[in-house]
Amino acid sequence: MYIYNVTTNIQEDVHEKWVEWMKNEHIPDMLNTGKFTKVLMSRVMVKEEMGGITYSVQYTAESKEMLQKYYDENAADLRSRSKAFDGKFVAFRTEMEVVKELDS
């Protein structure tokens, strides 16, 4: 299993609009690609020197191949849909391979 993590710092003046867009449009669009099985959106509880509010969104994919399929077939289009927030955020992406998952 792979996690595609996107960490985003969003400016406070558009923060609420961005969160609503993520919850109501972007995350559902990501799930509708069929490449991810679940999503976890978390607020990072560290005050950034540069300001803004930081979130981590983790998309779970069943395999590296499925994640690559997302990059090849969907990434450019879905990333382009954030134009309303251009210049208002900084994002970086990380791929993680799940080694072990435990439930309590």
C-alpha cells in the first residue's frame, strides 16, 4: 500500500474557502479517479513562521502502479483545478510505502 501525501500551507485570507473546496470538490474528485481507496485530511498543529495554515492530506493507493496511473492519467488535470488559489499556497508532495498498519 502507498500513501500519496500532499502538505499544503494556505494563506489565512483564503483558508476557509480552500478547506471547503478541498472537502467538497478536490478530495471527491481524487477519489473519483478510482486510484485511491481512502483519504485522511489533517491540520498540522505547528505555527509556521511564514504564516498561513498547514494541512496534510494523505491519499491511500493499493500499489505503486496505481499511484503511477494517477500521475499519468489524472494529476495534471486535478492540479490545474486549484487556479483559484494560485499564489496563495505552497505545497509539497511525498510518496510513502506502508510497512505495517495496526488497529487498536
